[in-house]
Amino acid sequence: MKRSRHSDRKQASRERILDAASRAVRRVGFDGVGVAEVMKEAGLTHGGFYAHFDSRDALLSAAVARAGCSTASALQEHIARLTRAGVSPFRALVETYLYDSSIVNRENGCAVAALCAEVPRQGPDVANTFLGLIHDLHRRVAQALPAGQPDGTAWAVTSTLVGALQLARALGNNDEGRAVLAATKRDLLARYEP
């Protein structure tokens, strides 16, 4: 069935809204995301919001999903590039996740690190969508770890990665923040690199 120009335009507008909202939610957190600001950043009028979403929570849930997809895609692309160059999957994951520019690239970085402390205050739709991001990150870590690790190792590594990124961001884009990432990389690679 052929799509109409109207439905194509509506879908394109929705995509722009989701892109703007996914960046905004990682940049300013759930409470900082305003519908009017997202619509403006998307180049649309505030009044058109309800043609795309039933509520602000529906927007936040979709924005979290979009943030997770974009993060996962970028992570996977970079990891694949490193593994093709001969880097182990675990080292590729650690190096990619704890890259120095992730300190300042919050709006395009990992939504789990940017938002996990705020999730308990969100509604069930947003929280459930976010839990999917946590489980996806955990799955990626479990797949990258060398075989034979004890149960729970993937959770320990996942929490170490997320916590290190959060601490580095809190300390700032400076020697101290970058030192947190570097020390965490060294420790994880020393423990789990084959």
C-alpha cells in the first residue's frame, strides 16, 4: 500500500520530535524536558504535539527508547570497528563506553548513565522502557566478557561502567574526570581481558 504524503510528513515530524526529545532527556533529565522546548528544537509548533503523542510521559517513554537505540547503534558500530582491527570484544566495549569524550557528550551518550538515578521517580511506562535499556547494556557486557566468568560478573561490570561514567561526568571534563575513566578501564581490563 502506498503511503500518503501526509503520513510521510507526519512520520518525519515524529522522527524529528523523537530525536530532539532523546537528546534533551539525556542532556537535562526527565524533569527538564518540556514539550514546548522539544517541539521548538524539532522545528514544529507546540500545538502539534498531541498529533504525535498522547501525553508527556508517552513522549518520554518513546524518547528513552530512541536514546537507547541510538546509543546501542553507536556502541555496536564502534565495537565492530575495533574488533575488526583485532581488539577483543571486551576491550572494545570498555574502550568505547569509557571514551573520554563521553564525559561531555551526554546528550548523545548512554541514557543509562545519564538517567538511572531519576527512573524511580518516573511513571511505569517510562520506567519499563528504561529497564529495557539496562537489560540491553547488561546483555552486551555479558556477550563481550571472556567465557567462564562467574554468575553476576556481567552485572558487576555493567554497574562499574555506568558508575564510572557518572562519576567522571560529575567531576567534569578535566584531569580528574578523565582519570576516573582511565583507572576504571585499567582495572576492568586487568581483571577480565584474556
